[in-house]
Amino acid sequence: LPSEFDWREHGAVTPVKNQGSCGSCWSFSTTGALEGANYLATGKLVSLSEQQLVDCDHECDPDEKGSCDSGCNGGLMNSAFEYTLKAGGLMREEDYPYTGTDRAACKFDNTKVAAKVANFSVVSLDEEQIAANLVKNGPLAVAINAVFMQTYIGGVSCPYICSKRLDHGVLLVGYGTGYSPIRMKDKPYWIIKNSWGDKWGEKGYYKICRGRNVCGVDSMVSTIAAVSTS
Amino acid sequence: NDDILIRQVVGDDDGDDHHMLNVDHHFTNFKMRFGKTYASDEEHRYRFSVFKANLRRAMQHQKLDPSAVHGVTQFSDMTPDEFKRKFLGVNRRLRLPSDANKAPILPTED
């Protein structure tokens, strides 16, 4: 594995988006993963529609009764992958733009599908495997506990104590190392794309240290493959 | 193991109090920077109290998370519950779905 890797440098990541006051982070994590997978499969970076997921995806989690994808009230990336597989794909952002509101009728048009899911799977709670899947398959959908993200401005977040209760969906796009004055040596971190606009964090991105499942970042990692057009 | 350090994470110095003395100024800057307006004086007073609590929280986060920078963000006038309700949205869980396909183990050496 390379010591550092960043899918932004390889053209697989769209600009940072903004979910607004809507608990639709799960849909942004889902589209981000499929945008990357679609880029790897087709060579084209296409921004995909979160609003399609917000309006049309009501897939339920088979493990938890009553836990279904529910627009601004939350969802789960794996369920959204399942929906996307069943629906036949996701439309382009421009064909089904984001409004940040739910309870609208589904306007999915299957003649305008821009990316299709071939398959998806979960990655084991092993940081080497997470890194390997990231490099091989593209950006990964991950869940995290976001308590420290409310006050985050920059740097590498590495809290001494952080709950592993997952409450936020984000996109893992790379990893690197940087000097930590506290530890007095280089320490590894993950690079995470968030969906709170580019004014938040480091131009919309979050760095969190690797190595001990901080804030549960390694707990729910999903990789996806897109259908190749060739 | 070198990550396990003993470090004081509760405030006991004057630094925090010094920051809190300027809280009016911080709140004015916050409103200007993020274009925040409030419908009534009552709402303004409430948001100011939330902002003060969040400033203390940011300082606490800074102590717990010294390699990052914590401070005023666009969410500084929201309570943690409001923040969760409006900006987080993963259906809470601690484990992977049992029926999910497992990714094959990839070689990670050479």
C-alpha cells in the first residue's frame, strides 16, 4: 500500500456539497461512493443526485425493525446502495437537483440513469483492509460519531475519548501522515469528505487519526462497484 | 501504546475565563461571519446563551483533542440536540448489517 493516498488527486471526487438543515448525510455518503466507483468504471466524474435518494429511497434495514431510509430524518448508506441497485441507478445532480427538503414526490426517471451499482459490500474492521479497499475500489462510504465535528475548524482530530455510536455519514477519500506536536512524531490520519459546505472544516474536509477506530470511523465501512459502460 | 497519555482535560486556569470575557465580541463576529439573524430579542438572548455554552464546549473539545483546532463554527448557536436533529442522519447503530456481503480480504504487502 502507498504510504499516502488521496482520491482527490486522481479526479474521483466531486466538489464539496452542502446538505443544508436536513439529516440527509447518508445520501451524500452514498452518492460520493458511487461517484468514485463510476469514475473508476467509466473514466468520467459525474455528480449524482442525493435528492433522488431523499425522495425515492425508503429501503429498510433488515436488522432493525422500522429503521428505513427516510429523507431528512436519516438513513443508512447500505440501504441506499440496496435501493440504488433495485431502482437501476442514480440520476445526475443536474437532472434531479438537491433541495434539502423531503416529503416531495419521487421524480426518478429511469431513462436518465447516470450511474449503476454492480455490487457493494462491507469492509472488515481492519485499517489495512480499509486502506486497501480505498486504493483498489475508490472512496468508501463510512459512518462516524460526529460530536467533535460541531466545533472542528482544522487539523487532525484525535480525541482522547470519543463515543463510537455512529450518527453521521461521510466519505473516506484518502489517508496521509502528518507531524503531531503532541505525540512528537508523524501520525497517520484519514481524509474525510463531509457535506456541510466548503466553509466548514478544512475546505469541507475533516482529518481524523488512524489506528484505534477513533469515533467509530472504522466500524461501518462500505465499498461499492459501478457498472462499466464499456 | 504511545497514544495512551495521561493529560488533564478539565479547565483550571484563567485562559478559559479570559476567552469567556470576550464572548460578546465573539458572538458579534459569529453573526456577521455566518449571516445569522434572530426573529426576536428573546430568540437572540437564547441563542447567545447557547453560543456561550458552545464556546465552553469548544474549549473542552480543544483539551480533549489537542491535535485539531476547535472553536466557533456555523453550528455554534445550536444545542447538541438541534445539531444532531438538523445535520446528522445515520440511523443509529453500532454494528454492520448481518446480511451484508463481506468484501474479500485484499493483500496489503508488496
